[in-house]
Amino acid sequence: MDSNQIADERATFHAELRSAVRKLCERFPDEYWRELDKSGGYPTDFLQAMTAAGYLGALIPTEYGGSGLGITEASIILEEVNRSGGNAGTGHAQMYIMGTLLRHGSQEQKERYLPAIASGALRLQAFGVTEPDAGSDTTRIRTQAVRKGDDYVVNSQKIWTSRVEHSDLMLLLVRTSTPDKSEKQSAGLSILLVDLREAVGNGVTIKPIETMMNHHTAEVFFEDLVVPAQNLIGEEGKGFRYLLDGLNAERILIAAECVGDAHWLIERSVAYANKRVVFGRPIGSNQGVQFPIAQAYAHLRAADLMRFEAARLFDANQPCGGEANMAKMLAADASWEAANVAIQTHGGFGFAREYDIERKFRETRLYQVAPISTNLILSYIGQHMLKMPRSY
Ligand SMILES: Cc1cc2nc3c(=O)[nH]c(=O)nc-3n(C[C@H](O)[C@H](O)[C@H](O)COP(=O)(O)OP(=O)(O)OC[C@H]3O[C@@H](n4cnc5c(N)ncnc54)[C@H](O)[C@@H]3O)c2cc1C
């Protein structure tokens, strides 16, 4: 097969994948997500359907029971969920958190957990990194894991640990030693796999945080939590590097979700602008209404190119830190712009729950802050790509 044929086959596969995910999402229409948003409910049945279709196991190699796809395909799956009006953030982490285990876990850990994650028998979709005092400065975390015989004993607190109430397992970034003066602050961090089924009530307490969108995030308190030393991922002290290794996948997938949101918001805006008649003509015939939508669309398309470039590099095992960060930032900006434009286009109805615009407006706002804030991406670009001075 020559390279043109390979490209054609790939494009056909992507189109089929998109249409299959779209079909699944049709079973979970606007009302489904609106009701969950209102009740603070979790989309268990939607995520079961996604798992059964093999979508949430997309990145797990086939030898462990997954679909063995690349980040490009995984990102298409999540994009389509948001493009249908849904919220892939409720389950996206089941796709990528296992990457830390896949890349750095022992053979025994991989065999034990990956097939069960692929089948959905085990949910690994919580990663406790952020702490109240450390904030964006991850190297300053205080959660200590002290080795005692065959176990670690963990104390302290995490905040904003999403989906922890809906996970069987979580990855936990802990400090296992204090760096000496010659070492970087990131030395001495490690990653533990915590079995929440045993830990909750036995050293782990979860306190949900109410947020402006339906996000299922929580504070997690650790009081003498015992974690078997065999649950250490990789080597002690290398946790920060393992964490960084997983971030590009997260950034690319979230960029794709933002692209999906922006498409949905623009499609709704166009439909409404064409239909709504005021002063005897569709509001979309006024340039004051049309141009902001056109501008948001152009920004969306540009962000999407960066998302696919980052995904291409990732799948080719090439460095993609800059592209993944830029894709996340540009797509987050595009979706937020599209949300703002959609509210404006819908006038008063933009604020009515039954139109779902205000729900997406709240959902898209998150990505300016989490999982990494725009300022920190800009400083990554300034410092690492443009070689300007460190600002922190
Ligand atoms: C809904 C939600 C879900 C989340 N889920 C998870 C999760 O599952 N797991 C997890 O570990 N974390 C999670 N987070 C945490 C998230 O990653 C952090 O909120 C985010 O990284 C910002 O950290 P912070 O909130 O501590 O803000 P801070 O670090 O306190 O920053 C506050 C503001 O100051 C700015 N700022 C800080 N330092 C600088 C600087 N040097 N230069 C310029 N600007 C700066 C930031 O950009 C930000 O706007 C979640 C957060 C939210 C809101």
C-alpha cells in the first residue's frame, strides 16, 4: 500500500469512527445531560455504553483487552461526545490515566489492572495531584508517604480530585523523600495506586465540592492510609517525571473536547441566527450577529489544526509538549469564545436552561483554569519554546 492509500484508509476509518460515536451519543440527547446538570447526577449509563463500545479503552493495547488506537482516534471519540452536546469530561480520564500504569507500571500491575480497566470492571479515573497550599506549583505538595515495612502510610490532603467518588482506583502523587539542596524540588515525588474500594473509610475521606458545572470533584483527606508498597508505580522518587509523561495526552484530549464544544456552540448559534426573525429579518443577516460567529469558527478551525498536529506528533512518538500545550490553550480559547458568542446570539434564551447554551457556557469556562491554567501554558511557551527567562 502506498502512502496515499494509507492516508485514505485512515480518513475512512476516522469518518466511520466519528459516525459510530455520534450514533451512540444520539441515545443521550440534550435532555439527558440537562437533567444530570440539574440533579448533579453522574452519567453512569452513558459511560457504560462508551465502555461497552470499546471507546474508553481506546488507548489500551489490544494485548490487554483494549482497542489499541492512537491519541488521534481517542481524541476524535471525545470530540464527538462534546460535539453531540454531551460532556466527555465525566469519563475521559478512564481513557488516559491508565497511561501512567501502561508506561511505568510493572508487568504484574499491567496484567492485573489493564484488562479490567478496558472491560470497565475497574474504573481508574481519578488522579490526585493538586493540593490546597501548593496550587499550580506541584513540586510543593505535602502529601507524605512514609515507608513502613511492606507498606506506605499516607497523610495529608488533596483538592479537586475529580471523579474520585466514581472510581475504584486512583493514582496519587505523594512525597516519599525531601530533596537535598543539590536536587530539584521535583525529586522525591512518587506515584501510588490506591484501591479506593478498600481505602474509603479506612484512611480516606471524600468531601465533594459543589461547582458551577456538574463536575463531580472533591477534596480527599488521608489519615494514616496504608498502601501496599507493591502499589508503587515505577521507581520511588520518579513520580514527577511520570506525571509529566502523561500530561501531553491529557492536553490533546481536552483540546479535542473543546473543539467538540466549539462546534456544537457554533452549530447552535448558526441555526438560531438563521431562524430567529427580529425587525422583519433573520438576526443572522446582520453582520453584528454573523461576524462574531464567523470569527469564532475561524478560531475553532485554527485550534483544530494544532490539535491534530499535536496528536500526530504524539502518535509518532515525537516530542509534542509545545504543540499539546498550544492545542489545549487555543482550543480552550475557541470554545470559550464560541460559548460567549452563543449566549449573545441567543439573546435572553441563551440564559434559559432548556436551550443548553448556558450549560455549555459554564462547562467551557473551566478549561481556562484546569487542568492547567492559560498563564502556565503561556509561560511554558515563553520559557521552553521561545527561550525567554523563567518567571517562576
Ligand atoms: C473542576 C476542577 C476539576 C479539577 N480536577 C482535578 C483533578 O482531577 N486532579 C487534580 O489533581 N487537580 C484537578 N483540578 C485542579 C486544577 O488542575 C487546578 O485548579 C489548576 O491547575 C490551577 O491551580 P489552582 O486552582 O491551585 O490555582 P493557583 O495555582 O492558585 O493559581 C491561581 C491563578 O493564578 C495564576 N498563577 C499562579 N501562578 C502564576 C504564575 N507564576 N504566573 C502567572 N500566573 C500564575 C493561575 O494561572 C491562576 O489563574 C481541578 C480543578 C477544577 C476547578
